[in-house]
Amino acid sequence: MTISVKVHTSGKEVLVAACDEDLLGQTYRSDKLKIYVSRDFYEGQICDEAVLVSRLDMATIANLVGKRTVEAAVKHGSVDADCVIVIGGVPHAQMVRMI
């Protein structure tokens, strides 16, 4: 399974949107939560964990969806495992780095 990573920039902000590639275009629901893994927002470079980690190192904000993607971010220390939520069985996490 591969990861899709797209980098969005606005001024000094660098937002990394990443997801497990097989989740692109899918919608997941759980109770009052819903996430649509939009191709416009998430579809970018298809890569492995090492590339994701390098992009997270430069990110000021990250939006992460999927087991492999979120696990890599937790393992790297970009996301606290206690802050991961699950929507429709799919892990989701966000990160903000204050600079």
C-alpha cells in the first residue's frame, strides 16, 4: 500500500495532505463525523513512508488519513497517538506546528 502526499502552500504555511492511496475519493462516516478523502485535496505524489516523513518535517499543518499514513506520522513523532480519531474505521489525525 502506498501513500498519496500533496503539499499546499499559502504564505509561510505549508500544509501536507496525505492519505493511504486506496482511500482516495472515498467517504467515511461514524456517528456525527464524516470525512471525504477528496482527490483535489489529497491526491499528489505517490510515495512511501520515508517521503511522507520528509514532507511532514517541513509542514506547519498536516491532515492525515489512513492506517499506514497515520501510523507513520505517529512513529515519526509528528502526531501523538492519543490524538488520533477513527472515522468509519479509518484513522484520522491533524497536526499544527507553531513556529
